[in-house]
Amino acid sequence: GQNIDQPTEMTATEGAIVQINCTYQTSGFNGLFWYQQHAGEAPTFLSYNVLDGLEEKGRFSSFLSRSKGYSYLLLKELQMKDSASYLCAAMDSNYQLIWGAGTKLIIKP
Amino acid sequence: ETGVTQTPRHLVMGMTNKKSLKCEQHLGHNAMYWYKQSAKKPLELMFVYNFKEQTENNSVPSRFSPECPNSSHLFLHLHTLQPEDSALYLCASSKEGGEGQYEQFFGPGTRLTVL
């Protein structure tokens, strides 16, 4: 079956770095998405990886290893506004997104 | 108005009521989606419309009935729902729903409570 695993909750300190991991098993693979969702709001797109390696976008970076079925989202210089849920989603061979349950990130001062 | 809008934002209904959720996208996209989001569960894809044609129906009960009159509007008609249908219903759109790795843009959702 198809499956996405990511931690349920993580806690980090303002100004620090945090890495949110995601492992996936899908029928075929057409890329890995990360979304951010603040409580009560819509998910918003953060990144897309389809090739192995690291993609950097400001304070946020996303990494993909296709051979390991593994991705991570790296958040640097954490700010209080980064407190949110982070959703990992893999696109399968039918171009359908398979979603993880999300990682709730709590930032402490 | 920009992005993806959804109305109503909150809805409380009884099990015998009939109501509709509305979604509108102002992004010029051709694909629209309905998702169900329950607490601590992955997003569940319900329906996909690509160029107004339904291309996915992920075994959704018939008490949920989608309608896509054009590429900018999407409805979800609800009738005789069950309490377990209480959830956040999210609408999304993307450039296309076929062979393209385009990100999906989400609306703010409708928080539905079935009594």
C-alpha cells in the first residue's frame, strides 16, 4: 500500500534549527511536496523535490533521497511564526498526492 | 479577490439537512479538488475535476455529491450526513490535474459539524 510517515509533533527553540523527516512508499513517484499549515488556515506550498539533493529557499530547505524513500524539511533561524503543522506529500504514478498526517512544530522562546 | 475562496467558513447541520459548500478559484487553474481533513489524520482526497470533468472519486459515500459547472467553481452538496463526517473540508486548485507536477493552492476550508 501507499504510506507516508512523519513525526506527530516536534518542539524547538526560537533561533535554532529543526529538521522534520518524512519517509514515503508509493506506487511510482513523481515528486515530494512540503506544505505549511497554520492552525485554522489553508495549507500553503513550501517546496517540491523530484531529483535527489537539497533545494534551498531562504530559511527553508528540502532534501530528497529517492533510493531511500526519504525527505526532510530543514528550518533555520526559527521564528515564533514558524509554529505550524508541516505536511509531507508524495505524488504517485497517477499524479495523485499521498499525504502524511502532518508534523506539528512548536517553537518555544 | 485572489486565490481560492470557500464559503461558508463554518457550518453546523443536522443529519437530515441538505447544504452545499462552495469553492471559487481566481487563479486561472484547470483542476479543482475536494479534500477532507480530520484531526491528526492525513488529508483525504475526495474528488478531482480536470477541465470540468470528474477524474477521481475516491470511494466517497453518495451523501457527498460534487458539482463543477466551470473551471472556476466547485460545489460539494451534502445530504443525510453522519456525525463522523464532521471535519474540515478543503478545496484546492492547480494548473492541471494530469501529468504535471504543479503545486495545489488551498482555500481556507469549511469547518463542518454534523449533529
